[in-house]
Amino acid sequence: MQTITYDKASQNLKSVILRAVRDKEETVIASDEGSVIILDEIEWSHIKETLRLLGDKKSLAALVESHAIRDRGGRPEGVDPEDAFKDV
């Protein structure tokens, strides 16, 4: 993650945006009033979906259980990720 000043960002906004989209790398824009982060819209969608899933107790419990099964050397039962997410 790169941090730049507000002045540098305003002078190079197009390149800051293109870097976020192309490299999937966040850029922090810092000013005296605070900071903001520029990131690719698709990456932001992924973050929001992750937060949604982690906030769902049933989804979180299933995720924790599947990791525990894998940690024991097993393979969780259910749908393959490819089938579960084929519409995404």
C-alpha cells in the first residue's frame, strides 16, 4: 500500500486511479484533516462480501468448521467452491 499526500494525489489523480485498477493496490491519500483510501471497485466489492459473510453467524460457523476439518487433514463435505460460486 502506497501513501501519498493530497497535493500529489490531486496532481496525479488519473495515475492513482489507474494504479488501483491495474495493480489492485490501495493508495492512501493523506491530508492534515485525515486520510482516505482509493481502491479498485471490484476489490471493494470483495471486501464488502467478506464482511457480510463474516457478519452472518451461520456462514462464519460453517467457515470455521471447514477450516477445522482441513486442519485435521480432512475434506469438508458439501458443494465444491466452483459449483457454489459459479454465478458470481
